Amino acid sequence: MATHVTAVINQKGGAGKTTLAMNLAAGLARRAETVVIDLDPQGSSRQWSSLGSAPFPATVKQIAGKWDARSLHQSFRAYRHLVLDCPPSIDSHASLQALRACDVALIPVLPSPIDLWASLRLPQEIEEARKTNKDLKAYLVLNQLEPKSALSAAMHEALAEFGVPVLSAAIRRRAAYRSAALEGVSVYQMGSRGAQAAAEIEAVINEVIPS
Ligand SMILES: Nc1ncnc2c1ncn2[C@@H]1O[C@H](COP(=O)(O)OP(=O)(O)O)[C@@H](O)[C@H]1O
Ligand SMILES: [Mg+2]
């Protein structure tokens, strides 16, 4: 079966790219062979996977040198799912190639208009990537939602202006996401402490990634 590529992308640091990429990959690894490609020079997903006492459920790799959609598919054809953890910059080779190589781009954003404005060039980059990657799907994923607090009118307006559809599955602010990173595991491996978070990640997978 063809490799399905999900890019987790946003030039804003701290938006939740690595958190979403790693937990998504752990969920996908329950279904089929999955690899995370750590495209951030800071190597956060590599570090995360090396922390735990048990092996992380998905393989985490880095790529050396220049690459493109074709070479990526060639190198990782043994895997069913590829998750790209992008660096916090849109001008980098890695981010541009990730948008050209992926089936789905997930853009985690904090629920504040100021955070969204910081990513304003992303819709243009997605349009640019669609010139060669015609079937590219892109979604915003609301991250760190506060329980019970509704999105502000300003946020609704900013989302509408952004022009990229918002996933109905959203991610709440939960201690489990922080603990998972510190413990080098995914929320799936945290038992009841991670159950609600794992259910959120499952909802994201079910909404956008074909089984
Ligand atoms: N839903 C969440 N709930 C609680 N903490 C979160 C959540 N998402 C991310 N974080 C925390 O926010 C910080 C930044 O997240 P990270 O995934 O590293 O962002 P990025 O990769 O975009 O820079 C990390 O400390 C992470 O543990
Ligand atoms: Mg990161």
C-alpha cells in the first residue's frame, strides 16, 4: 500500500507541532508501520523518543541533506504512515518540501488570533505547493483549548480570514501532553492518565487519515 504522508507544520514555535506529530504517530503505529521524520534542526522528536524507558511506538528518523517528495517516498516506502515534524520556519527547505510531499498538512494553532496572525503566510505557501501537489489537503487543528471556554469572536474572525478549514477534532490543554513528552512516551502509553488525550488524537486520525 502507498505511503501516506502527514506534515505537521506551522512557522510559529510552541504551537504544538512536535506534540501532535509524536502522538499522531503513536496512534498510527497501532494501525500500521509508522515513522516520524524529525525535520527540526533542534531535534525535539528525536530527543522525545530517546527519553523513555520503553521504545517509542513509532520509529523516529532524521534526513541528511537535500530531499524532495520523490526521494522521501523512495527512502521510506517500507512504511505505511509518514509523519513530518516541521521546523518553526516556513522559508526552510524542509517546510517547502514537506508541503510538496504530503497528502495532509495539519497546522496546530493556539486559540488566540495573535498566534494565528503569526502564521499568515502559510495559506499562500499551501497554494504554492498545490501547483505540484494538487491533492494536498490542509487543516487547522486547534490546540491547547481551555475546557468550557468558547472561542472569542476575534478568533472566529481570524479563522475565517485564514481561509484554511478547521478540523472538528480539537486538542485541549492537558497535563498528559506535557507529561508524555517528559516521560518519552505517547499519551496512548499512559493508561488512564492519557485516555482523554488519546481519544482526541484518535478523533484527529479518524477525521483526516485513511485507514
Ligand atoms: N494540548 C496541550 N496541552 C498541554 N501542553 C501542550 C499541549 N500542546 C503542546 N503543549 C506543550 O507546549 C509546548 C510546545 O509544544 P511543542 O509541541 O513543542 O510545539 P512546537 O513543536 O510547535 O514548537 C511543549 O511544552 C508542550 O508540552
Ligand atoms: Mg517542535
